[in-house]
Amino acid sequence: MSWTPLHAEATGSPGPVRVLIVEDHLDSREALRALLEAFGYVVVLAANGKEAVEAALTTSPDLILMDIMMPVMDGFEAMRQLRLLRATAATPIIAVTAMEGAHELALHAGATDYVRKPIDIRALLAKLRQLEPPQEA
């Protein structure tokens, strides 16, 4: 199946889906980056919520993977801010957390969906594929 990312509308040419990974732990961030790049995604990285908001505005990701517990600005606040901005209001956000009960809080803060840590790779990839923008004929 083929997909056209949202940023392709601006450029007029289809391309790979761009995913913003927001994770404060370097090893986790790099592992997710390597995994998603192996599946053909273009990856943008951010280490906290403040960086995530800035990166989302400058790179126009098609999807965002958002850790919840981070320094500087947590994932809840970052999601709230992203939902207030016209450029990112509709961008799908998957909250990523190990915190018990955080999924309801994440959905309330603006997450489209969530995955629990440790991440089930197959489940994550399935969610990403569900949320990828469909290619227009």
C-alpha cells in the first residue's frame, strides 16, 4: 500500500511519511529512530516537549510519537500546545508512556492514540499505518 504524507500537499510531490519522535532518553529515541527508518519513515527527533513544538512547526510531521514524562515541558503540555496551533491541530499524536492511567490523561490532552512502554513494535507499527494519511488518487 502506498501513502502520501501531509507535507506532500505543500510540495506537490509524494514522499515518505515524516514522524516526529519526542523522547528524552537518548537510547530509546535512537532505537525508535532506527526502527522507523528501517520501515521507510523519515524521522525528526526532539528531546522534550518544548523542542517538539518547535520541531513540529518547522518540519510539518505527518505523525508524532510523544513521550509523556520529560524535562523542560512534559508531553501533556506539548500536546495541548500543538492542538492550539493551526499547523499541528490535526496532526495525529501517539502518546508513549509507562505511567499507569496516563492514557486517559493523554487523550484528554490531545493524543489521538497511545502505546504503553515497553513498546510492542508490531502494535506501534500498526497504529502508525492506521494514522498515516491515505494517498489521494
